[in-house]
Amino acid sequence: MSTAGSKFLPGYTDLEKSWVIYDVGNSAFTLMVSTLIPIWFNALAERAGMSSVDYLANWSFATSIATIIMALWGPILGSLADHRGYKKPFFTAALLIGVIGCAFLGLVGILPFPIAAGWMIYLVVYIISKVSYQSSLVLYDSMLVDVTEPDRMDIVSSNGFAWGYIGSCIPFIIALVLYLLGTKGVIPLGAAIAVDFILVALWWFGITTPLLRLYHQKHYIETKGSIITESFVRLGKTLGELVRHDHKVLFFLLAFFLYIDGVYTIIDEAVAIGTALGLDQIGLLVVLLLTQVVAFAFATLFGKLSSKYSTVTLISIAIIGYFAVAIYALFMHTLWQFGIMAFVVGMFQGAIQALSRSYYAKIIPADTSGEYFGLYDICGKGAAFVGTMLIGLTTKLTGSVNIGVGTLAFLFAGGLILLRIADRMPDHRR
């Protein structure tokens, strides 16, 4: 990928491009988590005689377990990776475990496991794969300080999400065609699912190779003793610093904890929610595929707007959009209504993630970016257990999927308030 004369992201360095296209690789797995993975789990659950309410609740609990693990592991991983020469090896290990887990997800349904155990084994593999995937993202996000300059972080981060949305459609369309052929009996459904997940695993790994080749850790901590001991000591000092002095970062993390929790809950459970409402699965997949195109367009648009408007203003607009989605979900019952919700989600999905990431990267120390992004992951992907547990418990208690999703509005409202408070606080580094 040469920068000169390249039609893909002209003006970007080769390293910036390789960082951007990793999103193309990992987003294919994200799309599977949002679509085929819960559908395939639903098939396994039905074989075991599970109701739609229990299906959604068990799926939500599994997602919660994965995110709780990341809440504990993310900061430790990031802190370890901040030491010189460690970020790329840790990233590679997380990538490989995630890729292997992704491929195995397609095999669980066709291997001769007992029907009663099949769905549980599937959820265990899903948890391992998701933890590995999220571990790679902690390190990937922290690489932003190494691959570009502060004044380019908003646009580079936005393009990462934008191209991730549109690029991941390529393997997903192939996977969707194979799945449809399987449901029509043209090919065995189990074989179609297996090929789908193996295809996504290979895509994820192949797209990552340029980043593995070009990335070099520029900001790091020199190791003076045991990296494990040093990492825990430094992590404790950082947490103390946030509480005592760096309130701008602290309040942003609290805001991020709330609003991004709702965002990731909707991403992870979109198809599961639609399925529990009894909506047509093929229609759901087509709607979500179109949402990827919408997300690409609007993530690119918000990236350009970041040069004219403040990052916090744009994040606030996205939060308000998600708040409206949560309220709208209370009245959603048909596929076309789901389509409207998906379109609005697509408008703000990439923007809120990309701009939050770049804003955070600009207010933290560059040499400890891994540690700080580990904390960021607690408040982001690691905190998504609140939303999923909220949906799971509310659905169980009320018997209504709509009410369960509607409760996410409280997360967005709280997040917006705390974000505006954080924006008014001085930058402790200055």
C-alpha cells in the first residue's frame, strides 16, 4: 500500500492505512456477533427446547460474562503492553486466539455434541472468542497514538470505523448467501454455517497482516524490573491520579461507561432482540447489512465535521440519537419499524465510537496509552454487562422485550450529562 498515487485514502501514510483496515478485518467478526452468531445459537437453543425469553436471557448473560472478564483483564493487558516491545506480541496472540475461536464457532453445531450440551459449549466458545477479540481492540485502540499525529486522530479514527463497516460487508454477503442456501436446503445448513465462520476467520487474519508488518511501538515504558509488578503498581498510581487530580479523564470515562454501554448492547443484541420479537430472520439480516452502508456514510461525514465542530458536540448529538432509539424501541413490533431503528442506529454508530476513541487519545499520556485504553475498555466494551444484564433481567421480570430495550434510555441520559461536565473541566496534563 503506497501512499503516493493510492486511490484508497489518498494522503494517508501506509501505517495509517494499515491501522484503518484492521477495522475492516475485525468488523467482520463484529457483524457475525450481531447477526449469524445469535441466529445459530437460537437454532441450538430451539433443539434443546428453550423458549424465546430464555434464549435472549441466556445470550445476554453470556455476553455479560465476556464483558466482565474484559473489565478485569483489559487494564492489566494494556498496562503490560505499554512496556517496550510488548504491544505487538500481545496483539498478535489475541488476534490468533480470536481467529481460531471464530472458526470453531462454526463447527460446534455440526460436531456430535449432546443436544442439551451443544448450546452451552457454543456459549463457552463465544465467550473465549469475544474476550480475545476485545483484547485485540484494547491494543489496537492504544496504537492510535503511534500511527498518527494528534491533529489527525479524529479523521483517522473515523475512517477506521467507516471502512470497517463497509469492508466487513464483503465476507458477510458471502456468508449470508451460504446461509440462505442452507436454509433452502440447497446445501446442508451446518456445513454452510461452518464455512461462513471459517471464511470470516481467514478474512480477519488476512486483513491484519499489513498492520503486523508495519506497526512499531513508538511510545512505551522502559522495563526496570518485573513487568507484572511494575504494571500493577503503575495501574494503581494511575487510578489514584484520576481520582485525586485528573477529573477530566475520570468524568469522561464515567460518561463513556454509560452511553457506550447502551451502544454496544444494541450492537451485540440487535438480531437477538428482533428474533425474540418474532421478526423474520432473513429480513433482519438484510436490514442490518444495509445499516452497514449507512454507518459507513455517516462515520465518514462525522469525521469531516470534526474539523469544523468540537468533538464533544458531535458525540452529544450521537448520544441524543441513541436516546431516541431506546424510546422508539418501546413501540417497535414489525420489521419495517426495526428497519427505521437500524437506520438511525447506523447514522450514529460509527461516529460515537470513533470520536470517543480519538477524543480520549488526545487527553491521555501517549507513553501509557495501553494502560489508559485498558481502563477505557472497562468503561466501554468491558462495561456492556450493565446493558445486557438490564435487558436480560427486565425481559425476565416483565416478559416484554420492548421494555427491556427501552430501559437503555437511562444509560444515554446519564452519559450525556456526565460528558458535558467532563468537557468543562481543565486538562490536567496542561
